[in-house]
Amino acid sequence: MTRSPDVPPVAVEDLADAVRLLRERGLRLSTARRLVLETLLAADGPLSAEQVASDLRLDLTSVYRNLETLEQCGLVRHVHLGHGPGLYTLVGRGEHEYLVCDSCGAVRVLAPGELDAVREGVRRQFGYEVRFGHFPMVGKCPDCSDRAR
Ligand SMILES: [Zn+2]
Ligand SMILES: [Zn+2]
């Protein structure tokens, strides 16, 4: 999927919150769905569907289906951090944005709002409302730019 789903992100604090939201939407909490949620909740950063499937020893198709459902609910987002597959993450306490180094591949996960000043500058100059949660901001990390100097 290269389009961002038109669903507003939903912030949740924990598994109980996420489960409550699923119930409100009339979605049942299958074992696979709960395991996928728990894995994303425990992860340090975005995970590929393959990683989730192999960690949980679940069928990849079922993991994809569950990730898509969770994304449609606004609980999960995917990001393209390189040329690989989309990586999935829980919206959690807010939608994250990313900086990626195209020399060494370093990824910096930014807290919601950290790029607001950048966003404001782009809006003022170009009228675009930019977000870096689906595709990151790409450039050179501090180490790589030091090395280039
Ligand atoms: Zn995409
Ligand atoms: Zn770098």
C-alpha cells in the first residue's frame, strides 16, 4: 500500500485501550489479532509483517490481514523507511514521524509534533501540509555528514 489510509490515527495507551476500541467498532479480538497487537506494543520501532509473522509463528497472510484491519481502525500505521516492505507500528500515544539517513540507513523516530516547525515553514512557503509518518524525511545523519566534510 503506498497510499496512506484516510483514517485519522487513534491514540491508545495500552492493550486494554486498543481492545476497547476494536469492540466499539464491532471487531472481535481473535488470538492472532491480540498477538499482533501485543507484538507491536512491545516493539521498539516499526516491524515488517514478515518479522511479526515469524516472531509469532503465524501465517503471513493472516498477519497482513490483521495489520490491514488495525490500520483501517486507525490503531496502526505503516511507514516506508527504505526500499524494503512497509513497516508497521502502533499509533500509540501519537503518530510518529521519521528521519532516515540514505548513506548508513540510520533511522531516527521522532515524537509527535517534533517536525511542526518544519511543517509550518513548508505550509507558509508552498501551501503543502507535509507529514513524514508514511514516508520519512531523507538525508544524511550527523555521523555521515561529518564524514563527508
Ligand atoms: Zn504505504
Ligand atoms: Zn548515516
